[in-house]
Amino acid sequence: MGIDLRQVVAGILTLTMFVMLGQMIKRDHFDSLQDKLPGEAQDVQVDNANVIEKDGLVKLSKGSKGPWMKDSQELKPCWSRTTFDGIEQSRGYVTFSLTNGPEYHVSQMADAVVVARYLAAALVLPDIRGSRPGDERNFEDIYDVEKFMKSLDGVVKVVKQLPNEISIRDLAAVKVPNRVTEDHIVENVQPIFKSKGNIRLATYFPTVNMRKTTQKSSVDSVSCLGMFGTLELQPDVSEVVDSMIERLRTLSRKSDGLFIAVDLRVDVLENKNCHGSGTNVAKSCYNAQEIALFLRKVGFDTDTTIYLTQSKWDNSLSVLKDIFPKTYTKENIMPEEKKGKFLEFEGSELEKVIDFYICSKSDVFVPALSGLFYANVAGKRIALGKPQILVPADIPGTSATVTNYLSPYVAKKNHLAYSCFC
């Protein structure tokens, strides 16, 4: 019996369609912890590393070694001090702690500023508490106090500590969801504040969705200020971050000083069961081998410099270093005299802060793990005009167009940061 050529062609097209659909599902699932961010970057095409741009979103660096995108202009805040009414006389105090790393700090700060502003309360400078017992620090150990207080001048009254006559035990504990709304404050926070006079605030995260919404609120400008305009590193920490970035750029001479930062932590990968590759199961994390193959298939040269958020080298990362020999962790590039303070133990708040800011300022950011770190690094990169955030995938074949893997936060401009910056 003869073979119908039309049936063969139809079969091939159907198989191809299913392969492409599988890849789309996997990338969408990676963002599922952000409430499943939809869509891909299909409005930008690249041909032989030349610049092809649409809507001013992406520019590829012509002639560079690899699919590097040019930075866009740093965005300007949409909020302005002239939009804030003067603050009322303080009626009490709001205290809180920054916990679990800078990706949480920015959200916790935004909620605290919104609540204090709405209640006309004074905001007490927070302490910083890590996930490990004993990892407790003062605010000024990591962030610039003077710049913080100046950023909120005329918006929220800030005090460095509670008055002596107020005991911590007298504070009413109040929990609020991330991105707290005015309605939630009115219904759940204000009555307690009026009754007790002073509260201790804690933010919980029912979702790590950082997409912008169409609904407008009177607290939006305050929230944007709290999230993007208050926290700056104090000079000693900033100096370490800058020196590490400079070291990475020096190691990247063959790629014009450009480098990739990958959020890849072995302990988290093990907890998420990210072993193995090549399956058709939707994934929210990728291991070292999968990241290496992904970067090669989208066109990055083996001379590319890669920074990993992993604290110290782990043997499971060797497969990545085999393909990209210039792969480094903090212990490789941090100034020797700073290691005693900043690498005192794994997973400290200082380590997390270093990772967050290096990933925010790198030329390319690849989140091997979905979650709030990815979401809030994306927000900071958008504000800084650094759009190249690549969501990994298991790519069939030997190559793929890099812009097909641009984060939906950027490709669709649906990140909260696009509501805060113009």
C-alpha cells in the first residue's frame, strides 16, 4: 500500500505542534508561583545577532559574542512628593522586622509604610532577622538609615526606636497579606490600632504574584515608594557588591565585560526535587546541567562568565563549570578581607543581600528557581532598565531564539514595577 505524503506531512506538523506546546506549558508553569504569568516574548525576533526591535522593548548588542541585550534607559518613578499630603501628628507606633532576605524585605517594607501612612502612625526602624537562630542585625548593618529616613520625609514619620515607656510586650500583633489593601487595613488593622494604640506588624505571603493590576488605589503611590524608594545598601555592603561586580566584569573581557547571574542554590533544588532532565513534566526549577544546556542552546559562548547564588562550591555544579569554565560563587570573587564578615555562615542575610543586588545589576539574570527572589529581582531590574531576564526551559534540538525565553514580566510588561515607573 502506498504512503500518502500529505498524511506524513500532517503527522510531522502535529508532532511539532505538541513539542512547542509542551515548552510553552513548562515556561508558564515556572511562573505559576507568581499566579501563572501568561504569554511569551513573541513580538521580538532576532536574525544573525542584528538589532531588530519592536516597541522599544529589547535591543541585542550587535557584534557581541552571544545573545546579549542592551540595557534600556533607567526608568523614573511615577510617584512624586508633591502627590503626598502632609503627614498628620503621630497617633501611635508601628513596629516590624525585616526577615528571610531582601526579596522579602522590599515587600515587608512596602506594607509597613502603607499601614503606618494610613493609620497616621510613626514607623519604628525595623531590625533584621535571618532564618537561622542568632542571625539578627540592626537595620544599619545592611541598609542606609539616613537615606531611608530621608526617603520617607513628609510621607511617614520614622523613629529609630520605641519610647522607653512603651514595652514590646504591650504591642498588638497584626498580620497583613503582601500588597495589603486599604480595605484590609480598615477592616482588620485599624480597629486593633485604635484599641491598643501600638502594633507589631508581620507580612504573610498568600501568593508571590508581582503582576500589576488594573485596579487603582489611594495607597498605590505610597506602596511604590515603600517598595522601590526606601532601601539602599549602607556603604560597606554596597562597596562589597560593587567590588564583586567589578571582578566579574574583569573576568568577562572576552564578552566585553558582560556576565550572567543565575539564582541556583543546591539545597533549594534538592528540596524541590529538581533532579533529572528531559522529562515532559512541568517544572518550577532547573538544575545545573539543565541551566548549562539552556544557556548554550540560546547562544551563549563557553567563555561566558556566570555568577551563581550558591554560597560555596558543590560537586553537583561541576557539569555547569565543564561547559562554562568561568562559573563562580561568592567565595571565588569576594575580596579576601571581607569573607570573615560576609561569609560567616551559609544563608546569612548578608549573603542573600549580596546575591539580590548582583542579580539585579548583572547583564543577564536567569532564575533557576521560581519564587519571590525571581519576582522582586525582576522588579528591580525593570526599574534599572535591565530587561534581559531569561526563564529557562528544556529546549528540543540544538538551538533556539533567546527572546522566546524572555520573562513574561518583561515581555508582557505586566510586572508591578511598570505601575510604579514611567
